[in-house]
Amino acid sequence: MKVEVLASVMHEDPEALIRRMRLDSDAVVINQCDRLDYREIEDSGNRIRFYSFPDRGVGRSRNEAILRAEGDICLFSDGDLVYEPGYADAVAAEFVQNSDADMILFNVKIEESRRTYHITERKRVHWYNCGRYGAVSFAVRRESLLSSGVTFSLLFGGGARYGSGEDSLFLKDFMDKGFSVYTAPVTIAEETAGESTWFEGYNEKFFRDKGVLYRHLYGRLARVMALRFLLAHRGTLCAEMSVGQAYRWMKAGSRKPEASVGIGSGSET
């Protein structure tokens, strides 16, 4: 069972990226930069395919990687990850152990102030708790992914109209198609500290964008789930404003009639 990393990065040098991320498996790297280029590198028996495109948007680059994936298991990644030794074997072992799983979510170490989950047991993921996991925790069987027809939204995520949420929408769409998602209490990587390309603080845009996202994730329950989200994270999210103000912005976002989440919907900015 071959694990292949699918990485979305910006302005990277192939050799430096391989060393910094400690890649020890095959990989497809989509490099958002200012040129068109392709390089293939053999590194310790691993095949690293490095594509450079001038296009922007994390959803677009992840979809480009999916189109080029060849491994049995696709492991989504960003350029700010450093992988644990033996990560590919650990991921493969979980799929061997759980033959029912189409996708398995893993732990990635993230600074405490930004952490939204920590997996402590193996269990199935459901619609009501899928919004907490980032794409870098996703490992998915390629056959299941291609069969599902699910892709990343071009309206949500870094470089898109709405700042984040493409990973939550991807996960929910995948489960809505009838595919099974489980968790595994296994840490595969650590995120290195760096400046975000989209996050500008817990401001009005952040909460309005979250409102749009929650409308598509939870439908009629969007406002209930929004309040639940704010109360659960009020110490971090509402340090500079009231929960009531943040909730009003999320409600306003959830009423946006023009938001759509399909891959062909709208355009990135």
C-alpha cells in the first residue's frame, strides 16, 4: 500500500522543501508561484513530482494534486508541515487495520491557540463534528476519492473569496456521498510557526466568512452550531469583542444568498 503526499505550497524550491518537510514517501507538490514548470526528483527511492503554476488558491492547488495522484493513499499536506519519521508506514498500517475506512484523520501538532482538535481514540466521524479537522489531517483511499467525485471548493480557503473552510466542506461532501471517515490517535506531523497568507485576526470578515461556511455545513442548524462554536472557543475568538457581536456577524454571513461551494462555482480572488 503506497502512501503519497499531496502538498499545496507557495514559492518553494524542490530540494529545500523535501529536506524541510522530511518527506519520506512519494509526493505530488503543487507550487503556487509565478511560472509554469515541472520537475521530477528521485529521493531515497521516493518519486517527488513538483509542478509550478501561476494560479492561486489552496482549493485549486489541492484539486490539481488530486488529478495527478497515483498512490493508494493520498495524504494532504501544506508546506509548513514537518513529518514524523515513519509517517507513511503509520498511515498505511491504520488503513490495513481498518478496512472499512475510506478516509482516516490523523493528529498534526499545532500551536495551542490554533488547535481545534486532538484525537485520542479510533472512532467514526459524523456530520456534526466534521468542522474541526484541517485538510492536513486527511488521508484517503484514492479509489474512494475518485469514486466520490468530491473536490475542494474554489470559494473557500486561502486565496479564495471566503477565508477558510474548504477542508470542512470537502469532508462533509465526502461523507454525504456515503463514504466512511474515521479518526486515529496517531501523530504524523508538526506544523511549523509561520505567517498565514489569509488569516488577519478574529475580525468582522472572519466571522462573516464563518457564517457563510456554517450555512453550507449545517443548513437550518447553522445558527445553533455558530453559537455552539463561539461559546466553545470564546476565550480565543472573542477576546476583543463580545460573543453577541461575533454571533451577529456570523448570522449575517449565513444569510448570504449568493454563496455556493461547488468546484465550478464563482471565481477566486
